[in-house]
Amino acid sequence: MKRTTLVRGILLAPLLCIAGHAGAAGFDLDALMRLLAQTRSGEATFTEERHVQQVEQPLRSSGRLSFSAPDTFVRETLAPRRERLAVVGNELTMTQGSRTRTAQLDALPEAAVVVEAIRGTLTGNRALLERDFAPRLQGGPERWQLELVPREVRLRGIVAQVQVEGRQDQVREVRITMADGDRSVMQIQPLPAAPAGTSR
């Protein structure tokens, strides 16, 4: 599996949260980070549409997402074929059919910076985001958009930008724009939290 493919897979991993509340006044990056930091875990379903220059029709997929603070998230694609991407700590595992690859993020700096951007957003860690990205927030708590542009020129040669849209502490859409013009749009539907003592 090529490194670029691995990075694309990580980029498509979602940012997901469960509903909460935020004040209407004084909504800035700090306020958004505090709001997102309230959620420690969550699950969601997703539908995604990818636009690849070499392919005439959009590529569509759907599946399930999960996240558990501080450093675990999983994307399970159910259609059109089953795939799984999981990040736990410094370890990334990708499974496609009977093939599984495990790698250390330290050995994949391009992948690592994207993972840290996702974790930084999920955990409301502004310092982590600003270390590797130039974040820009627009809108208010009822509808906000966070744009993340890699600071390093080398990384911008792979990922042009990541745009995350949501309302309150629900992330509802993730747009990825690659430097080569390929792009993806993921729609996210958070699932209600399961009652204590039960499992899905």
C-alpha cells in the first residue's frame, strides 16, 4: 500500500461528536475547542462522496465511525466493500479484505500530522492544532466551519486543506481537498448514546 493511499485513508477518518450546548456570544476558536472537549466518545454513521480526477463518476461509500478520547478512532466502511482503519496511540492499522497493515505514526510524518489534527479537534486541543495547521474559524455555534491548512509547504503538497463543519458540538461534514485536486465530502450522522450497561 502506497504512503499516499495511507494518508488519504487517514484523512477520511472522521471528526465526530455528540450534541451539547454553547453560548451564542463570544464564539471563537477557544469556545469551539472547549465545546468539543466535552465529548469523550461517540459513534456515527457516514456517507462519503469522493471526486477523483482519473474517474468520471464520484466514488460513494458508507459505514460507521467511532471515537474514544484521548487517542482512538475507527472508521469501518461497509459499502461498497468492507474496509477498516483504526488509530490507537501511535499505531495505525488498515484492513482491506484479508490484508492488514500496521505502522507506527512516527515513521509516517505526513500521516502523523493529519492524525494529530483530528485528535486536536476531537479533544479541543488548540495548541496541538496550531502547531501543525493554521486554523481559521467562521460562523457561530449553530453553524460553524473550521478550516485547517498545513503550515509546512511539504505537507501542503499532499493535503491542501481540511474543512470541518458542524453545529454546537456535532461535526456534520468533513471536506478534504488534496493538492492534486482530488476531494471528498463526508456527511456524518451522530448516533444517540447507548444507555449505560448496554451495547450496540
